[in-house]
Amino acid sequence: MTEQKIELKMIRMSEVQSQEIEWLWYPFIPYGKLTIIQGDPGDGKTTMVLNLAAKLSKGEALDENMKVTEPVNVIYQTAEDGLADTVKPRLELAGADCERIIVIDESDKSLSMVDERLEEAIVRTGARLLILDPIQAYLGGGMDMNRANEARDMTKKLGALAEKTKCAIILIGHMNKASGNKAAYRGMGSIDFFAVARSVLLVGRVEGEPNTRAVVQIKNNLAAFGHPKAFALSEEGFQWIGDYEITVDEVLGGIAPKANKMELAKQMLRELAETHSAVLSNEIFDRADELGISKRTLENAKKELGIRARKINNAWYWELDKVK
């Protein structure tokens, strides 16, 4: 039997029209691409994603880098939690507009990553975000997620769907038990899942802070790495913290992070406020630099403490007399 010859097709780069990357959440979740959010079971990755979906359904954002101008339709597929007794109550707790959270009915046939119903659902609903939770539940019968060629083929097709529809696609994955390994290799299954995704986020516990979970970007092919974030899980529910000083090694290794730089910045400003009503901004920046506090973290601390800047004789001062 002779192998059928494939017609040669070529593309001149002069014929390709350049496009800018669009972001659902810069630089963590791009539109038209695959994003993986991975972590150990029970560390809060699904809770974070459900709260993200809830915010988007109301046209709201987790932080200032999420440019949301109107409510977003979200398709959320889960193989681990019951819709009526787990997913719906969690969405309601998060304040979601459940009219905009859509689930493809799998009662007749289970979905896979290459199921035509995914594209049909995205087009019909105009969804800008598709979530598959967890990765391994949507591989299709007989597919071995540890075999590179099968994993690569399936995720490439899903990536093509994201690009075609301009929908952001999030795959939620569990980590394997190989502690101490690089984050890329601790994702469940073939490294090819990691390779095809344009952004990969790690969600993990913060040593010594039982209610705090860190979100650290461990891969980004489209922009500079984002600053680590954090959220809290408590009896009151989910609370977004925002910028957090922690490294991926500290998350993976269960190492307590160095003193939280945000709290350190606030402490420094409060101490200055005890003896000064106003301080030159350059002096504050120099002092923060000596403590290893970034300008961005210092500005965030300034905002949280309600500090205002005022220009006096061509020099900027931070007014500390009304520090919260």
C-alpha cells in the first residue's frame, strides 16, 4: 500500500498579518491560547478559578491587570465535582451570575479536548473563557497522557481551537508526588502539556500561613513573568490578596517565604510616620531599596495606607501624618 502524497503548501511571512496578543489577565491568561493552572489537590486552584469565573460573569476583575469592560460568558467543565451540590453552591458563594456560567451536558457522551461540541458551545454562547477541570478527565478514551506524541497532538488541537475562537482556555492539572523536581516536570502527565501551554501558573500553600495560597507563574512565552499573587481561604470564603513576595522554590519546597515585603513596606512607613509628618519620596525609595522592597510593592503599600504625595519647592514628599 503506497502512502498518499501530501500536497506541499508554503506560507510567505510577508503574507502573514501581525497581531498583538490580547489578554484576559495580563500577563497570566492570554486570549486565544492555552493556560495551565496546576497544584497539589486541596491547594485551592479550582476555588481560585471558580472565583475568577464568578468575577468575570459580573464584568468584574480580580485586579487592575484584568481589563474587563462587560460581563463574560464562561464554559466550565468539571469531572470531579457535582454541579448541584458543589459547583453551584461555590459559584453562589462567590456571587456569580450563574446565567453566564455554562456547562456542556455530558450525560449522553463524555467530552474530550478534541470534541466538536467545545467549538460549537464557544461559538453559540460567545464564551471568552473555557475551563477544563482536571486535564486528565478530558483526554478521551484510550489516550495515555504520559505518551508524548498523543499528548502533544491533543493539546495542539485544543490550542488551535483557542486561536480560532479567540477564547482563553484554562486546563487545571494536579501535580505529581515527585517533590523537589522542577515545576515543569511535576505537572501530571507528559511534559508536552506544559510545552503547548503559553502560560503556566502554580498554586500552592504558603508555609506558616495556613489560610494563604500563592499563585506563581512558572512559564510565560508571551510576556515578562507576572509578579506572584496570593489569596486567602477561610470560613468567610475566598479573599484576593494580590501581590505577594514568594518564589516558586518556596512554594514547591514548603519553605516559609522571607518576610512578606508588603508588610515590611507598611511597617517601614508606619515607623517613619511616628517621627515625620512628611518625607522626601527619594529618601523613602532609598530606604526601601536597602530593605529589598521593590518600587512597585512600596507604591502598593503607600496606596493601602492612604498616603498622598505633595510637591514642595520642586521636590516630592510623602505626607505621613494621616497613615492608616
